[in-house]
Amino acid sequence: YPDATPMGVLRGLDYFGTVVFACTGSITAASTGMDVFGCMILGTVTAVGGGTLRDVLVIGKRPFWSDGEPEYFSMSLAASALAFFLWPTLEDQGCTTDDMWIFVADAIGIGAFCVIGAKNGLKFGMHPIICAACGVMTATFGGLVRD
């Protein structure tokens, strides 16, 4: 879990990215008229989809959230539901999906996911080029599936 060590900070940024991706996925779903359950599904897919595809397609193992790290799934569901219910209030106060704070939070999440993905590739003995692909896949494929 997050602590003051470099790996703990990375874990904290990973959690942060998971929550941000779940929220943006949920907001995107809500903007198309989905109900809370649809938003929770799309938010969760956005948050954990890249790592899931990395684990299953490239590394050849069970998804990380089903293999000892279920907190990612729980965080994604909770953040998606929270975003669904809070976003209308934030919009009433002038927030939009084009606000800079959303782009900055998303960029932090993308960076953390890229490092985590490459690190997972290294952990499983992948070639460095494949590790780079694991990083890109982890950082971007959840959003790709969402879109």
C-alpha cells in the first residue's frame, strides 16, 4: 500500500489514476445517457481495462484485480458511482470535461499506468520492447475500450 518509499508513491499514483480513469469513464458514459450501473461498468472498464488486457494478452496471466489486488476493482466501482452522482453538481458550479485539472489528473494517471505496465513486463521477464508496449497498453487501452 502507499507509503513514503518510491514504490509506495508509485502505488499511490496508481490508485489515483485508477480513481481518475473510473471517474472520467463514468462521466463519459453519463453524457451518453447511461444509468448508474452502465456508468459503473464503463468507468471500471476504463480504469482497469488496460492492465487487464496487458495481463491476459501479453503476459498470459489472470488479471491483476482478480489475482491478489481486488482493491482496484472496488475503487473503480466506487469512484464510478460517486462521479455519476456528483458530476451534475460540479457542472452546476461551472466544471466541464475540458477543465485543466481533469487533464492534469489524467496525465498523472497515464504516467503512473505506463510505469506500472512496463514494470509488470519486466517482472515477468519480457523483452524491453515488449515492456514498453506493456506500459503503453496499460496506460491507454482502458480509454480505447471506453471510446
